[in-house]
Amino acid sequence: MAKSRRRKSVGTVAIPFMVTFLIALIALGGTGYYFYQKLTNKQRELIPIVSATASISDADINEILFVLDPNDKETQQPAVMLLRFDPVRKQEFCLGIPLTLQLDHEGKQESVGTCFTNHGINTLKNDLSKLLDQKIDRYMQFDSTGFQKMMAMLNNVSFPVTIRDKGIRPSEVSVELEGSQFETLLTSKKYSTERERNSVIGMSCAQLIRQIEGERIAANLDNYFSTLINSVKTDINVMDFSQHRHAISYVFEHGNGVSRGVTLDFSNSDDNALILEPAFVESLKYTFSQKSDDES
């Protein structure tokens, strides 16, 4: 197969799977924590052990739909994002999804925002999966309270601001945003277009993952688990965690990777609805299949 030109990546060193793992623990409750303890205890007992690299496969790649549904409906709006975690290539992708993007729901055209409001996150996950021709494995839905708990755990994020809204003002250089400010950045109605907000969602969340202090979080995992348990709506279950714990273990031990923000390619219809460009679906598959720069 001829080599294709590699797309320019956005990102530097990150801690792959960390966010997914922590939130999965939240969703799994005490049983998931039990598995985690068993896993880590076993790792301590079996030193040295054979590298987990050989056992990691494409089956450990996961795509998770994230929706931040803020409590303040008057000044804020949902933020939707698809995260793809790939321990095989040691990379992750953050794909912002505009609320005005059109998708097919039972033979009728609906926007992402309407689909989420009228039918819920599980239906949105299924409809987006068909639109993007991607297998979206699971979903996680935050309200403002749950999001603030997660941000308190992950710490602040540095990112440029292009709008003026509650607690934030425009800055061409990156500024440090605490949890409520970051929520405003993601969910504000002050953007001139949904296209602009979509780009901010993908790029800023990729930046958040790049800035995670993995060792600090791992050292305080018990406290974070107790604080964040039951703070999200999700379809992640104990079996999911059990099936992918070898990959999670590997990423904890070898946590270098690349976090990239990806922007959708779409056009505007007459009523300002966003229509996904057909060629983007194939280009997205190409992007997801590429090796990280570290593997070049």
C-alpha cells in the first residue's frame, strides 16, 4: 500500500486513557474499585512481569461520547465531544461535535442538539455512530456538578479565550482556566458561530488531557474515587473495565502518548444547519489509523 501523507498533528506528550479510566471507576462503583485493587496488588506481586504490549490489540481501542449538559440552560448550552483512545498507537483524539450538525434519526434529519434534547444521549450515540461511520462504544454525561468535581481532580487547563462571558475575557495567549471558567468556555452562547465553538471544544479538551499530572492522580486515586463516584450518567459497566484492564495497566506503566484535537469538515445549509462533508468520513478513518509521531 502506498504511503499517504500524514496529517499535521496537534498535541504533545499526554497520559492516554487516564480520563477514561478515572471516569470508568466512577461509573463502576465499589465493584470496579475492587477490580482495580486486585489488579494493582497483582502487579506488585508479579515483578518482573512480561510486558503487556503483546496483549494489547485493536480490541482495546475505545470511542466514548462525552456530553456536558450544564445546569444553567439560559446562558449555557451542551458541549458534545467524541474521544477516541488508542493504546496500540499510544494516542487519543478529541473531536468536537456542533449542536447544529445534521444527522439522520429514524429517516428524518435532526440536529445533534435536538436529538440529545428529545431522545437522550444513548440515541445520540447511535445516530452519531452512523453519521461518522465509527463504532462509538460508550457514553458519559456530566451535569455542572459532576464536571466541576472532575476538574477539581484534573486541575486547571491553559488555553486562549476568544469570547467574553461569565468569568472569562478574550486573550490571544493561553490563560489558566479553573473548572467553572473552563465550563463556560465549552458551553457559552457568546460564540459567533457553532463552528467556532466546535473547534474550541476539540482543541481545549485535547490540551486538558496533555496537562494531566498522571502521577499525582494515581497517588490520590482512592480519594478521587470516593469524591467522584456516581457523578456521571454512563453505560460503562464492570465487564468493560475487566476486559480492558490489561490495557489500562499498560498505559499506567508506559503513559507517553499524543493527544490531538480534530475539527469536523462541514458546510452550511440555507438555514445555518451544518452538513458533514462526505469526504470527511473517510479522512477521519485515515487520521485515526495513523501512527503517532513517536512511532514514526
